[in-house]
Amino acid sequence: MSKRFSSFAEFYPFYLSQHQNRTCRSLHYIGSCLVILVTIFTFYSGQWLLLCSLPVIGYSFAWIGHFVFEKNKPATFEYPFYSLMADWVMLFEAFFGKRSRNI
């Protein structure tokens, strides 16, 4: 990735271009949904150490999607904050019909 993005609006179309593979997107959605579920369970159960597992849960699914199915390098390595935001925007768009869920 040689292009430098100065805003999220500029970054997001690039992010979507890196998620063309249906299985990669599906794995992102699964990881993000599991993060939500574990967070809810953590607050319900009071087992606060579970919060430490959230990055592993979310990123393991996403990175498998990129390395195995999409065959590209996750944008997280160069744009961690924008990538995290984009994961949630893409999931939100999938749930509300703007983007294909493909699960």
C-alpha cells in the first residue's frame, strides 16, 4: 500500500476494494458479531478478562479471510484505526441492506 489516505471517506472505498471475496467478508462479519456477543456476555457475567480476547476474536477471522481467501495484506497493518472503523461500517451496511452480507 503506497497511497496515503488523509480521511476515512477517502480510505473506505479502498477498504471495500480489499474485501471483494465473499468468504473474506463473511469471516469479517462473523468475527465482528462474535466481538459484540463476547462484549455483551462480559458485561452480563462480570468476567472482565474476556475483554482481552476481543482483538484475537475479531482479527483472527478477518486475517484468515485476507490471507487465505482474499490473498491480500490486511489494511490494519498500515491503517489500524481506519480499518477498525471500516469493519464496523461494513457490518452496519450489511445488516441494513446497503452491502451484501454473503453469509
